[in-house]
Amino acid sequence: MEEKESPPERTAPEGEKGKGKEPDLNRLFPGKEVDLNRLFPDEGTKKLLHDLKRNKREIERFIKSLQMEEE
């Protein structure tokens, strides 16, 4: 009997959900003197920083909604 191979890891769906292009770090973090795209050329790092920025906005909105409920 042959052993069944485990299914391949699913890394593609994350990229499929996006717009299909790398995030522009200089637009995400304006006002920096350094070219962030050259500083972080790795696509995985750019995606991580983009997700970090998005999560920060979501957390700030959540905290703001909690503060509004208290008033």
C-alpha cells in the first residue's frame, strides 16, 4: 500500500485575496526619509507590514467604538 501524501501547504490563497500587487510601503507609512520599499524588498515582509498597519487601524476603531458606547 502506498502512503497518501499530505496536501501541500496553502500559501497562495493569502496572495489571491489581495489586489495582486505588492503594497507600497512609502504610501502606507508617509513622512519617512528612507525608501521603505528598498529597505524591505521581501514581499513577505511588505505584506506583514501592510497587515500590521491594517490591524492597528481595526484595533483603533474597535477601541473608539467601545469609548462611544460608554458615553
